[in-house]
Amino acid sequence: MRIQLAAFAALLVAAACLPATASLPDYPANATTPIQNLVAVLTDFGTDDYYAGALEGSIYGANPSVRISTITHQVRPFSIADGSYILAKAAWRYPSGTVFMAEVDPGSDESRRFIVLETTDGKIFVGPDNGIFTGVMDELGLARVFQITNTTLMNQGQKSATFRAFSISGPVAARLAGGTPIDSVGPMITDPIRLSIARPKRNGSQISGTIVHIDSYGNLLTNIPGKLAGEAGIHTGDPLGISLANKDYNATYAITYSDVDNGEWLAMNDPEGLIEVARNMENAAATANVSSGETISLSLIS
């Protein structure tokens, strides 16, 4: 007992000697301070082959102290529209100063420009100039764009005609995350490519727009704001006609999937406040044989 009391007394003495601030970590007062040495990656490489690992290796090779955050390597193969959507929805949640490297480049055209784009909230995006950054330009705002021409920032030893992310996007992103000035990559440009996306519109009780993403369940995510449905006189429980790829489907304007029976079509507002079209417990995209980028319309059935 005396030994235990002595040990307890020693602990009390030691605790009394600690500075008053030692009990809590010293967090920075400004949580909006731009982050450094972080590269967030998005590709359609998948994870069954070596491509994703080789890309991360090229990033670490250019900046061994960098941290890599994987958004996804599972973008629908060759779908720039899906990549643009996923990137934009993920990017706004990252802190200012994050460098994003995106690679969805069908055909890997050797004449394709590679660019570095900065948004108005201080985030940097690196990748092919093929429209992949349409979503972030629209949602985060465009500050400035540069074409990558400075070969000293690339990994010339890893040059590949088909996977230029290994030699260009990855290394450049890594070096930018490490503090390399954005304007050192090459000349400023003013004409980055944007995807051609039909803007949402209303014509009486009909609303239309574009399928901007198909998720892993085959649900169709559109760019049509839910408030446009209200303006068209469409309310919860109303019957709808959905036009997709020259085919029509009967649906219900619902709150959630379970509002309709299995296999039935529905439209509802997604977490972003945009209209999503789905088949309960079924794959809507496969049923209608549609892809991202196609138009869609919904009409109130009176």
C-alpha cells in the first residue's frame, strides 16, 4: 500500500510540473490556412492492374514527402463526363491548397495539351485539357490556367505515349504540392476545353437537362435542379413520363427509392438538390442503355 501511495504522489508531483498548456495540442487558429504537400488523385485506371500503383510511384518519385489522397481509380472507363462530375463533387470538400491530379483520357491523343488550373478558392488541378475540369470550373470558379510545357518538371525517364500521367500529370502535381510556383509550368492560356452540357430548362410542365453521372447502382444523376420541378408544377407523388434515348418510361416523383415498388421508375432530389432518376433495386442506365452526357426530360402526366 505504501508503495502504491508513493507512486501516486510521484505522479501528482510530475503533473504539477507540467506547463498549463501541455494537456491540449496546439491547433492552428486559422483552419483556412492552405494545406501543403497533398495530392488528391482521380483516374479511370481501376485497381486490378499496375497503373494506379505506377502513378502513385511517379508522384512519390517527384516528391517523396508528399501525401496522396485517392478520390477514386474507378471512374467509368473513358467517361470524361463522369470524371468531371465526381471530381467536382469531391473537390469542394478538400482544403485550399490541395493539388488534384485527374486522368481520364480516352485515346491518349499525343497532341493533347496538359494543363494546370487554379480555382477561385485556391485549389490546383492538373491533367489533360479534354473537359475533365468542366465541373470544377463551373462549381468552384476559374482563376487562371497554364499549359504544361516546362519539361524540367516532368519525369522524362517515365515517358509513355499512352499513360502520360506517369511522366506529366503525376510529377507536376507532386512538385506543385511541394511548393513549385504554378506559373512555372508554362504559359498562361485562356481557352481550356469545356464539355458541352445541355443546360436545364423548363417548358410548361416539362423539364429537361443532361445526365451528368451514372453511379455504381446505375442511377442517373442529372444537372436539373429540384426546384425546377416545382416551377413545372411537379410535386411529390405525381406521375411522370421520363424520356431517355428515344424511349419513354412511366415514373413517380418520390422522396426516396422505397416509395415505389421494386423495378419501378422514380425521380427524386439527390443530396445536392438535383434530380436523380432511378429504378428501385434495378439498374436504370442498363435498362435504358444510356450514358453520361445524354439528355433527359421529365413531364408531368395529368
